[in-house]
Amino acid sequence: MTSSITAPTQFADASGTKYAYRRFGNPSGLPLLCLQHFTGNLDNWDPAVTDRLAVEREVILFDSAGIGRSDGTVPNTVGTMAEHAMAFLDALNIETCDVLGYSLGGMVAQDMVRSRPSVFRKMVLVGTAPRGGEDVMHLDKPILARFINDKSLRGYQVLQKIFFDQTASSQAAGGEFIERLAQRKDDRDKPSGPEVAQAQMAAFRDWEEPKGERFADLNGIKQPVLVINGVHDEMIPVRNSYWLSENLPNAVLLTYPDAGHGSLFQWHDSFTRQCNAFLSCDSQLAPF
């Protein structure tokens, strides 16, 4: 089976925009669209996660507009990001799928499911927040800024510090995570630059502002949802996951101890087991 380490980068055109993506896994299962975190691209997906998920279904990794080798300008609102993702699905002629949204990708997933509910069967939200959430990606917080501004940390070393708790066990898991990210040697994406970060930070600030009654928009999402986070997430604190599970009509919440924003990578064995069980269950109710 092709893995995320070896899957070739492909391109899909939608209304003149070229989107980069990788598609691999078991074609007998319903496709799983994976939406990435802040400034992340195709190469930021952990093969320990994506390859385990791909055993039972097709996995589709996607670069939105202006990310990696995709055309266009990075949107500064979640809503426009969701429009690009829907255009991409339409270009691939995908009529029904599941969606896994991580961090910023979880916000995009919520907007997609609200706008086109008939396309989506189930949703997995990891390390993310509802519209109107709090403390969403405030990177100037001292606990995050000291690592982001540390010139001795290079590349993925920053992710190890800010995605994982500061305990020895969590940091060790972070070290293993960045080793896995380096496994793909060829056909790699272009790293995101400051213009990507600036646009996406504007999207976070907009997302923190409620539109109407706070969290009321979640009531319209009827799909089964699995909500996951680490209890020590400093980037998008776990209270945002509690609000998601409290206000989504059909949600289950799973939190991981000794874990931060990258809980799915630290606890990848458990995460993929739980995620596979949730997605494979025929029930239209979230419990599995």
C-alpha cells in the first residue's frame, strides 16, 4: 500500500486554481479528507497517523490555496478556506466523504459541514475550537513565544516544543514525531512563509468573534463528531474542545493526558484506533 511517505503529489484544477494533494490507502473505504494546521502543508502530516488510517480507507491530504504548491493567495477567513476545500472536493468528484480537521483545519471542517452537510458523513475535530472560542493561537503568550523566538531552534524543533507538553515523556514523543516527519525525502512541499502565517492569524482573530448567539451554529451540525485534544494544549486550550462537545448535538470527547496540541501524534496508536473505530462504525450516533 502506498503511504504518505511515498504517495506522489498530484494536482487538481478548480476554476483556474491548482490544488496540490496526495491520495493513498484502501479505495474500498469512504475517503477521509484531512485538513491541516496553522502554516502546515502536506509534509506536516505524521505517517504514524495517516498510514494507520489509510489501512481501512482512502486518505486525502490537501494543500489549500497559497499553501505548498497550490496556486492562489492564502485566505484570511475560515469561510474562504472552506470554499477552497469544497471546490477541491468538487474537482475530484467526491460526493460523500468523512473529514478530519486538525487545529485550523478543524475550523475549516466545521464551516464546510455547515455549508454542505450532505457531503459529509462523519467529522473528527482535533485540537481546535468553535467559532467564538477563546485563546485561539495567541502565539505571543510567554509559554509559546519563548520557543517561537528562540533562534537556536530550527525547523521542526519549534514544533516539538510548542506541540508537546514540557514533560520529559511528551518531549520525547515530540522528538520521535519530528523524526517521522523527515522520513519523506523527495517530492516535498514548499515551506510556508510569513505571508501564510499573517493571513491565517487574521483568520484566527476573525474566528474568535461570535456570529450571533455564541456556539448556536454548532446546533446545526447533526453528523457524528469525535472531538479530541491534549489536556495541556497551550495553542488552542482544551476548554474549546469542551465547548465543542457540549454544543454539538452528536459528539464524543476524548482528551489525552501529558499531551499538548499534538496529542494525535504523541498518542498515535490510541488516536488511530479510536478514529478507525469511530469512522468504521455504521451507527449514525457518535458513541462507538
